[in-house]
Amino acid sequence: MATAINSTSFNGETLEIIAFRLHDQEFCVKTTTIREIRGWAPSTPIPHAPADVIGVMNLRGSVIPIIDLAYKLGMKSTVANERSAIVVAEVHNMVIGMLVDRVSDILTIPSSQVQPVPEISASFDKSFSEGIIANEHGMICFLNLAKMFKGSDLEEMAA
């Protein structure tokens, strides 16, 4: 049964998602927010950057921030290696790169597969997630990049 999840309604449509791994967990985002996927390349650190900002990189003449997505989600920082990837997304009209352990798959799923995030406690903030997708390989947390990266946060990174 498709339900309204965190103010996003999926009405029997299909969703195209890109799935990726952070440590031993699977996450995904809508492909419509993704511009490209790049192999890992070192970024240039920025003094006094927020803790989740690894640095910046040059993307065809534009300097973009690179976010440690695991750290942003409250996990331990990702240690980049040759399998790591930078998922380049556009959020609130700003381009950002997100470090992930590896990209797993690009999937088309029925929206009815997206289940609501369970209530854990009154103080639990589930706004980063659109829901949970259960499949034969396990569960995938469906992230909401617009809610993860508020417009003001991105303006601070660009300043």
C-alpha cells in the first residue's frame, strides 16, 4: 500500500533510484537529483569547513563541496579507497559531491515498495528519509537530499 511518507506522496508511480553503500548499509536517492557518478579523487581541504565537508573539487570548471555522507548521517567517516565514488547531485540549485563506499545499482521500483520509517521515539528525526525499501537482498534507506541539506547549509558551504 502506497502511503504519504514525510510529506512526499507516491501514487502508484514507479521510482528510479540509485543505490549505494555506506559501511555495511544500503541507501538510495532518486536519480532525478543525480548529475553524475565519479570515481574517487582526492579533494582539497577547506579550513574551518563544517565537519561533514571533506573539501572541494573542480568539476569541469566549477568548484563543488564534497560531503562525507556517512558522517552527515551520524555514522563513522568513510575512508576513501579505489572502490569509493563521488555521487554528484543538485540540491537546492547547488551542486554537491557525496562520498560513498560504492554505487550498488540503478533500480526502477514501484512506489508501493517504499514503506514508512517506523517511529522509534519522540525525539527521533526521520526527516532525512523518505522511507525504507525492502527487497530480497535486504533493506535500503531511501534518503531525502532536500531535507538533509537545507538551503542555508549549502549557502554556508559556498561562502
